[in-house]
Amino acid sequence: PPAEGKRQLSAAAAADAIHAGSIKQRLAAAFQQSLDAAFPSMAGEPAIVVPCGNPKFGDYQCNNAMALHGKMKGKPDAPKNPRAVAEALLANLPETGMVAETSLAGPGFINIRISPEWLAQHITSMMRDGISTWVPAGYAGRRVVVDFSSPNVAKEMHVGHLRSTIIGDTIARTLEFAGADVKRLNHIGDWGTQFGMLIQYIAEKRPEGLNAASDEDVADLQVLYRAAKLRFDEEEDFKTRAREAVTELQGGRPEYLQAWQRICDASRREFQKLYDRLDVTLEERGESFYNPMLKPVVDDLMERGVAELSDGAKCVFVEGGQNPLIVQKTDGGFGYASTDMAAIKHRIHEEKADWIIYVTDAGQAPHFDLVFAGAAKAGYLPADRTVRIDHVGFGLVLGEDGKKFKSRSGDVVRLVELLDEAKKRITATVKERRPDATDEEVEEAAAAMGYGAVKYADLKNHRTTNYRFSYDDMLSQQGNTAVYQLYAHARIASIVRKSGRDMAQVAASSSVVLGHEKEVALGLQIARFSDAVDDALSELLPHRLTEYLYDLSAAFNQFYVECQVNGSPEEDSRLLLSEATALIMRTCFQLLGIRVLYRI
Ligand code: ARG
């Protein structure tokens, strides 16, 4: 019967799961099998495996016993206490080769010690077959839209957009590493009422009108924006003419469209300078892209009764929402929410996304809550939850004084200048530490460290917290900074280089052996890399990666203090461990968007 076939298939899949993905995922799969076998009435209850709270007792722990015991009370197969549940879980645990020993603690925690032999083998294989064999399970082949950066044309690109760019890029890079098919979309604000004001301002500045407009008019968009805004706020007549200009633009009048295009091009060139420094790639798909879809979407929502008229506006009322989602304003205009409804539909139906991630400041959470609820009501988001959707919100960037971040002159900060300043400040340090370096090497190191420092300082905080922007802190050679990490990596690279050995050959002919206690600790930390990647993705928290990297550097330092590498009897194994550490560090840098340095 088909049901039987299905069960066999899933048993085979379950057996595979034990040998794929991160250590935590493998252990969870093993405990899942044991749970399903030991307590058939509870089959499907997810197995919970986490790193052990106290490393004295184990490396990981399984926490299911207490809750399972509670849920099974009164059932025929109910065990008498949580400890009995834990014992049954252990008795049914399939052979994985990973577990050296287990112990029971407290009322029913299961502590697990990973086998050093298994770890050694695991690292040896990775050094032969590559880091791509270490991706966590569950991400390969998924189609993910990451909507990030998304500044507004001709408006200030502020530090919030810098955060979105940095966090979004790391999420996209990490998903790509894990095998997902990622679409990086820049949802720039390139359509809206601000264009009427700008175009009208340019038109009136030139006696010959818009036809004579040139790139000169858009050379400094911030200046243009401020001047236009001033007139807009102060002159009633200008305001009226600016509104008319919006109508002309939306009506598609050629010289208006041309001026709009000119402004967008100038803006794009500005944004690109930042993306180049940050090594960020993005596909521009601004709000204007969805313009033709807005009316059909709203009509469809009205026809199906998803949206309704309220005070002349077309609104989607969602359960529990204080305000409705306004998809068309009383004056007939479409706004931010209209575009996001059209965009979400397009991303699910046309882009075939099964995961959509929006990276903006936390202040936009109410907007996205409404859009997601509206999209669910409209049926764009399937009811069976096959499409995952996340708003990745983040906190503010503050100045060193803890107040709003601004430049010395009190103006908003130009982001390119901010990156260049970080690079400039670290240049002296680079020259001091390596007086022999060529100009090119200094330039390369300063760019990697300066830009990397800004990114790292942003990513290392839990993204929802506000953080202070301090050049001194982020460029420090001590502590959890990019500069420290880049030095740490270069030091390991130099240990390996000094051996004079060809590491591919060492990996092919020798194996890792974990004997010394610090070797075991380092081996475990190296192998936890895939856990860190999974943690960063499952909760969309990039700081899990920097935290991991910091712990890895510390584990290496402790190893290196006690274990001689070059010239020791254990040289091959220890070189492999060193090179594995360096490789994982480089992979973390890649995920964090930080350029690697081998010599500094
Ligand atoms: N342009 C918006 C802003 O600067 C961010 C857009 C985010 N993406 C979206 N689909 N709404 O606030």
C-alpha cells in the first residue's frame, strides 16, 4: 500500500539526515529517529538539540525529556518520569559514530560528548573535499528573494540604508553559501511625489525649460533635493506646479520622463560608488518597475472583496490590525503599501520565491506586518505556509555621543566619505606594522581593514540593538573587530607558510589526529562552523557568525600556546588544523563581505 512506501521513504530520508548538515542538525536527526521509535504516539514531536550550557558536562545536549514526559501523561506508553524518557531516547539512539559518550543530568537532560576520532575524520574529509561539503541542511535549492539596501532616489542615502546594505548582503552571501538560489533585489524608491518637485525645480531654473536640462542639473543630488524642498515648503504656487509635474510624469510626457531618467541615473552612479567599496552586488528593481501592476492589483483586490472602500480610500482590513493597509488613497494615488502588495505578488507568482526577506530599520515593522497579513488575505501567500516571509528589522546607528548620527558640520553623513575615513585612519597602522609594504599592499590592506571594520562593527551586534559608531572602537587591533580578526588570520597563514609544505599534499597523505585537550577543543570549534551558518540563517542573525569567528580565534590561540606546530612530531595534523582554522576564517570573511589578507 502507498502509505507503507511513504513510510519507508521517510525512514531512508531520516537515515540520510543523520549524515548531512551541521553537527547540531545531525544529532537532532539521530534523536528524532530515536524519539519516533521510542514513543510512536509522539512521533513528529521535534527533537531539540542545543550546545551544552556547561562544556564540562558535554558538547551538546538533548532537552526533550521533560516536555515529552508532560505531554505523555495518561497515555498507555507513558514513562514514569522524565529520566525514564531520557533513558528510552538513549536506548533507541541510532549508531552515528559521532557520539563518544552520553550522560544524564538533573531531571532528564541528556549530555552528549562528540567523539574526537569522529571530529578528526570530519575535518580531514573537509580538508580533502572542500568547505562546500560543510553546508547546513535545509537551504539548498530554495529560491530566496532578499530585498535590501533600497535607498531612495534623490533623497539622502542614510546610515539606515548602509545597515540594510551590510546586513542584507551578509544574509544573501550566507544563503548563497548554503546553496540557495538568491535574488538580490534593490527596491529603490524611484517613483513618487518627490520627482514632481525636483523636475519642476530644474524646469524653472532653466529659461529654456526642461528640454535644456543636462547632467549638470543633477550633479549634486543632495543639493538639488534640498533646494527643491525649500521652495516646495515655502512657496504655495511652486507646490501646486510640482504636483502638476507629477501628473505629467505619470502621464508619460517625454521630457518629464527624460528628466526623471536623468535623476535616476545620477542617483545610481552615487549608489554604485558605495556598492563598489563594499563589494555588494544588487539587481535594481525599483518601485517604478511595479507601476504598471498597481491598478490591476487594486482592481483585483476590490473585485474579490479583499479590499474595500473606507472614507474614499481602498483598504485591506486585516484581523488584529489597528489600521488597515491602504492600497489606494482617497485622491486615487498609489503609495508605498500599494507597491509592496504588487511586489509581493510578483515575487511569489513570477519569481517563484519560496522565501522572501526584507531588510529595513525596525521602524518599518508595522508596515510589513500589514503587508504580510494583507498578502495572506489576498491569497498571494499560500495558506499552507510553503512560502516563508521575514522582515529583518534593525536598530539605529548612533554617534559616539549616543545621539543621532551626524557629521561634524551637523549635516547628514555622506556614506562614501564615512567608508573612506575608516580606510584613511587605518592606513597609518598598516604602514607602521609593515614598513616594507608597497603602496599597493598598503592600499589593499587599508581597504580590507577600513571597509571591513565598518561592516564588522555593524554585524557583530544583535541587529535589533542600537549601536554607537566609533572609528576608534571598530579600528582597534584588540577585541572583537575586523582588524583583530584579519591579523589573527594572517598570523595563521604565516604559520602555515613557514612550514614550507604544500597543504593539498598534506591533506591527501595525512589525517588530523586530536590528542591534546586543546586540539580537541579547536577541532570541535572548527566543526561547529556549520552550526553557526545554520544559526545565522534560521534566525537571520548575522552576529552569530561574528560570535563564532571570535570563539574560533580564541580556540586557536589557546591551542597555539600549548601545541607546537612546525617541527613537532604532530606537525602534519597540527598544520591541517591550522589550515582548517584559516580556511573557516576566510569563509566567514566571505560571508561577512570582508576581503581577506594573508600578510599584514
Ligand atoms: N525605500 C525604502 C526606505 O528607504 C525601503 C524599501 C524596503 N523594501 C520594500 N519592499 N519596502 O525606507
